[in-house]
Amino acid sequence: MNITTRNILEVRNLKKYFPITGGILSRVVNSVKAVDNISFHIKTGETLGLVGESGCGKTTASRVILRLIEPTSGNVYFDGEDIFKLRGRELHGLRKNMQIIFQDPYSSLNPRLSIGSIIAEGIGAHGLAKGRQKKEIVEGLLEKVGLSAGYYNRYPHEFSGGQRQRIAIARALSLRPRLIICDEPVSALDVSIQAQILNLLTELKKDFNLSYLFITHDLSVVEHVSDRIATMYMGEIAEIAETGEFYSSPLHPYTIALLSANLLPDPRKRKKAVILKGDVPSPISPPSGCRFHTRCPVAREICRSEWPEPKEISRSHMVRCHLVDASHPVPPIVPA
Ligand code: SF4
């Protein structure tokens, strides 16, 4: 499917703070700012890669978008509809349209259920088919993800990690969703299997008219599947750009550091790694100004006190850094 101009998903100023309680009365004394004012969109037919270190808030953002947890504030529109206003049957309908593939194919499948029952569960819950017809749909899905229809009565422990992830993909497809959130779908797999699963996801995107939000910490993985890529740091989006531009002309010092640490197969293309000093600060009390200033190799005085506004460098490139703007779209020289 071609990418259209219509947004399948639009996230506006989304926040998710987890309260920390203390004292005898268990009053809220602070909060973990897991997702802090993020905005982005995904066009119909598009794959948006969301990258960042562990704990940067990307998985929490996905859970809020799926309404598995409630937001602190902000809006999420699915096909133009504000999903936080949906209740009852409408919310049930939304769940059919948005599915997730989890990172760990070992814990995401119920070991007590057969493969057929796992994939058929959603079909039954949404009343899409029954009996023989339901079984035929599941068998068709098994074949679609590269497994034998004859595996219907087998159990998860009989399969390898790659096969389990194929089963998880078949389950996600069973409701014919329009958007799938892939949360580190290949991180737990051997490198040799990763490419197979990525190719499968690419094929299925065309066959099922899907859009993806592809969450990963692995920049070599996200390049092959994404149309655009966003970098996330401490709950905020630092940069979003089209994939080609993201890799050829990154502007945010954090993106530059992440890319420099990405090991490329061609040694001629490898850059000297930018080593970020220090640990990621606590999301309970994030640094003032730019959240990256405590680790940024080119931080200035202004970075410590003023929060950088998101700046549109071009129609498809946004960056949040004091040193870059549309009239000076040149990456800061980050020392290696
Ligand atoms: Fe670094 Fe300052 Fe840019 Fe933040 S605003 S990324 S601290 S240069």
C-alpha cells in the first residue's frame, strides 16, 4: 500500500507521569515523567521507527496509545477519532484496529493454549467467525506467516523463538488491524532470524494494508523497515526525519551519538563513536532546560536553563536543539 496523506495515528502533547506516593497518608510526593509532551503522526501505509535507549519512554508511549494505561494528559487520534473519549463497544472496536507485537515471544504466548486457540482467541472475542470458518482463518494466517497449517494443535513450547514470533504476528493479524505497534519485535531473536522476521513484517504490511509504529533501540534494524524515524530521550522526542535524511544528515547531538555507535557492516562507512559521558538522569527530576544537556558534548549555557522548542527544519524534519534551526540547518560538530 502506498503512503497516503491521511494520518492513521496522531499523537498530540501526550504525557504519562507515574505518581510516587509517600508518608503515612500515601500522598503523591513526586512523579516519574515517563512520557513528556510528545507529538508525532503516522500516515496510512507508513512505518514510523521510534528509537532510544532503554527507559526513554518509548514502550510507555505505546501502552498509552493502545489504551493499556491511561494518559496524564494529551490526545491520541486514530483515524481522526480521539481514542481517550472512547468507552465500551467503541473502545472494543478500537482494540481490533490497533494491535501489538511484543518483544519476548517466550512470555507473550500462553503456554497452556494451543497455537490455534491463541490465534483464534481475538477472532472469537470480536465475533468475527465461529467453528470451521474460524479454524480456516487461523490456518490461513499460519501459512501467511510461513508456518504449516498443521501446527494448529501444537503448543508454544514446541517452537523456536523465531517461530513463536511468527505465531505472535499471526495473532496480531487475526483481527485485520490497521495499525500494529511492533515493540522490539526482533530484539530477543538470533541475528540470523531477525532478517526473516523483518522481511515478513515488510511483506505483510503490503498484503494487509498495514501501518506500523516500530519501536527499537537498534538503529540497524529500524533503517530497513521505516519510512521516518524519531529519536526519543527522557520522555521527549528529540528529532524526527525521513529515514534517508535521518541517516545522512542527523542534526540532534543525541541522534548523532546514537548513529556513531551503530556498527555498520562496511568498515569504510563506520564513524568514530561519540561516547556519551554519564548516566541517563532520573526521570523523577529531569534536568532543567534541554534534558540532554548533562550528557551533550556540545552543550552551551543556554541549554542548562532554556527548554529547546521543536523546530521544523523542513516539512519532514523536526529537531529540538538550541544550536540548530531552519536558517542554520547544520549539525553541531560533536567531538568523537
Ligand atoms: Fe545539546 Fe544544547 Fe542541543 Fe540540548 S539544546 S542537544 S544540550 S546543544
